[in-house]
Amino acid sequence: MKLLTCPVNGTRPVSEFVYGGEVRPMPDPAGCTDVEWADYVFNRSGIPGVKIEWWYHSASGTWFHAERDVATDRVLRTWMPGEAPVAYTK
């Protein structure tokens, strides 16, 4: 069984989580061009490597960050937004 560690609820089956996408800086919607906004909405790098992503624990309604190597699908650490990352030791 594949497991993921929620920083609030601990290690849980991955079926309890929903992927929310890569954490990326959002341009100012009121000040950016249509091209800049379209690039933010539709384009991703897709390059294998370590990414910081949004994840949602559906059982508790908790959004959090996970650092994951997308090439190996290995989660390196998880943390709540605004807090320091915690090492993931699984």
C-alpha cells in the first residue's frame, strides 16, 4: 500500500489524498497580460526532478505542501504552508 504523511494527521493511505498541482508563483491577475495568465494556468515545466506540490487530505480537509521527486515518485518531506518543512522518513 502506498502511504503519504499528512503533517496534521500522520501517515495515511494515499487514497485519502488529492493532488493539487505544483506550487508556483501566481502572477497578479489584475496586472498581468493575457499571455502571462495563460502561461500560468496552462503550462507546466514537466521536467523530472524534485517539485514542491499542493496535496489535500480529503478526510480532514487539510491542504499542505509536499516535496516529491516526480521521477521516482518518492516524497521527501511534507509541511503546512507557512511552516518549516519536516523530513519525511518513510
